[in-house]
Amino acid sequence: MEHQPDKFRNSRMDFNQVYFWTDTIKDWKKLLGKDKYKEIIISSWKELASRGMIAVYGFVIMPNHLHVVWELTELNGKEAPHASFNKYTSHTILKDLKTNYPQVLPFFKVNEPEREYRVWQRDPLAVLMDSKQKVEQKIEYMHNNPLQERWNLVDRPENYRWSSARFYEQGFDEFGILTHYMDRF
């Protein structure tokens, strides 16, 4: 059974508001199983955070989607930081696929006037986090995602490298991109 996107997903985000954002690989392909693609995601967040365009409060990168609790704080030129994120990560991942995995490219081919390939599905989900309680619930959900039976990636949240769980459990920010949510709420 193929996953059908929600008809009325809210992908709009306002500046200086905190959101739980879900971005999914086209057709739920497990493209993010490769660490080098997770590193591309991290490098994009790191660049945007270091330039003061986003604050990342929590995240998890799963094999076919990601969740992030973040705040957009200023435009990147003329575009919103999440658009820059999707553009940069798509371009960089597609460049690697063309060079190293050309047999995978047809899975991402689209018939759209503005692009030949699509890495991320249209309309990522943005949910406004207007309370500390909502942020804590989403961060806990993200950190437990790798433990779910369908993934079974680790035995404890802090053992999954590609999330903010270790930061909240042990105070260690391996990637240098996180801001503690208590600094905001």
C-alpha cells in the first residue's frame, strides 16, 4: 500500500514561531539510510543556524523522513530557511546519486515544469508549537522514533546518533546545531 499525502497538510511557517516540522523523502523511499545523506542534512542545519536563520531545538533523521523542532528567524536572501534547506539538500543528494548511484535516479524522476527530479515530497507538515508541553511531547516522540518496532534502530534514544536525544540526556551536541528548548520557553 502506497502512502498517500494528507490533502490538507499545513506546510506554512511564520518567523519567530516554533514548529514541529516533518519532511519526507519522495514516495517514502529509504534514501536517508546512508549516513552521508544524513550528514548533508546536518550540514545544512549547521550553516543556517550559524548564520542565525534558524534555531534547532530537537531533531531526528530517520531512513525516509525527518522531524525537527525549530524556529525560522530570518530570510536567507529572498527565501525562507526551510526552502533553502530543501533546495540545498535536494541538490547535493541528487548530485551524489548521479555520480554514485545512477540506477536510483529513476525513483526520483518527476514530470514537473520546474524540475526533473524531486527528493522531498511536496507539502512538509508544519505544526505550531505554542507551549512548552507541546515541545516536550514532540521531542519525546522524535527521540523514541528510532526505537519503534518498525525501525528498531537502537535500544535507547541516546544511542541513536542522528537525533538530539544525546543532547537532552547527556548535554552533548555532537553537531553543534542545537539550542535547548528551555532557552526559548
